Amino acid sequence: MTTTETAAGNAEDQIRETIDAFMGAMKRRDIDAIMSFYAPDVVAFDVMPPLSYVGRDAYRKSWDTGLSMMFGPLETELRNLKISVSGDVANCHALNRMAMNMENGERMDSWMRWTWCLKRSQGRWFIAHEHVSFPIDMETDKALTTLEPEQ
Amino acid sequence: MTTTETAAGNAEDQIRETIDAFMGAMKRRDIDAIMSFYAPDVVAFDVMPPLSYVGRDAYRKSWDTGLSMMFGPLETELRNLKISVSGDVANCHALNRMAMNMENGERMDSWMRWTWCLKRSQGRWFIAHEHVSFPIDMETDKALTTLEPEQ
């Protein structure tokens, strides 16, 4: 293994730990911990409108709204997490099952698609871009919230 | 400017050219040209189901279906394209207006969110991961296809 490969391997471990810690913050519904993973200038394409959130302060409002719509524990399960890293830039994507009880009494239990683009700053990895979505039924324009991963 | 910064600047130019050429292939609706930008093992989170496409051959079917649903010219307009690159890994994201006439007589004219994660192989940049989506109205589960960029 070359030095470069070792460095990339170590960075991949760091990123996996970062994503694990981020998921932990989500499960605890700890808004301050969640927000600490985002770069100040994060651009987020969230499952909820608008088209994009620019900046951590703007994006915090979406998280506030999302977290206030649920109660009790949040379950998450990542599948097919794939990480690519070079130097201070990294990309990862995964399918993420999120299950929770909603304030309106409904139960949500859906697989969503998550993409994270990270950058390293002062030795720490931050989420510089996040994209979360459901696929759409093109006939009805409805989000497909009950799909299961094929693998 | 350091050597590293110059290299990153050149790579950013290459990626901008790659995305420009990719958009050109889309406008021409040239399926072979479109597919030539994807890595063989691309993982795509498309606007249409399933949750993910794994591999260029699988993803080509989605493009085939999408292109067969429209006729005449495809208009596209990228806004807020942001590129991050380090070594052989890069990511970019943008809002992309796509306007087209559909086979069923309807006109589609919508802003979508696009994220591309790229890798360089033998001097060329390939799309290793693509994520395309609409935000969702959480009350109705409907895709929000008429939103305008706020900036």
C-alpha cells in the first residue's frame, strides 16, 4: 500500500466515524450536535422546500421544523454507504431508513436517498453539501415513500 | 498561488467543461453521448424510481425512458454551480431548469436539484454518483415542480 493509499484509508475511516456520529446526533434529535457537522456555508438540497438552503443558519430552520414534527425516538439504518476521498474533499452516499412517530399521530418509516459532500478544515470533516430526497412517481407527482432497497 | 492551487484551478476548469459537455449531450438528447460521462459503476439516485440505479447499464434504462417521454428540444439552465475538487475526487451541485414538451402533450418546465460526484480516471472526469430530485410538500407528499430559485 502506498503512502497515498494509507492516507486515503485513514481519511475514509475518519469520514465513516463522522457519518456515524452525525447519525447518532440525529437519533438523539440533538439539534446543536447535528448542526456542528455542517460547514458554515453548507448548501443543502433538503427533502422539504425551498429548492436549496444556503448557510448553516438557514438550514437549521429546516432541521428545527423537521425535528418538531416528530416525537419519541428516531430510528435510522444506513445501507450501501460508499465513500470516495482525496485530500480534503470527500463524497459519500447511502440509502437511509428513517422511522419515527409524527406529532400528527402518523408513523413514518421510509427509505430516503442521502448524499454528503464533505471538506476537511483544520483536521475535521464538515458537510459542505447535503442532498436528501425521495424518488417521484412521474404519473402522479407523488413521492414514493414506501420503496425498499433492491440490494 | 501555490502549485496545488493551480492544479485545483485547472481541475475545476476541466470539471466545468465536463458538465458543460454533459449538458450539451442532454440538450441534443444523445443517449450515447450522455452515457459516456458516467463511470461504469455509477450509483444514481434519479428523480424516477427505483431508490438507486447501480451501474451504467442499469441507469441507461432510466435515461431511455426519460428521453422517450419527451419530444423536440430540451432546454436546460444551470444556476449556482459550485465545484469542489481535490486530486482525483470532485463534487458539484447546481439548480437545473429543464423545459421540454412531453409525448403526452404536456409542457414540463421545472427547476430540479442536481448533485454530481466525480472521479478522475486516466485523465478524464467521470460521474461516479448523481442525485437528482424535487423537494416534497410534506402535507400532500407531492413533488414541488413549480418552485423558483431564491437566488
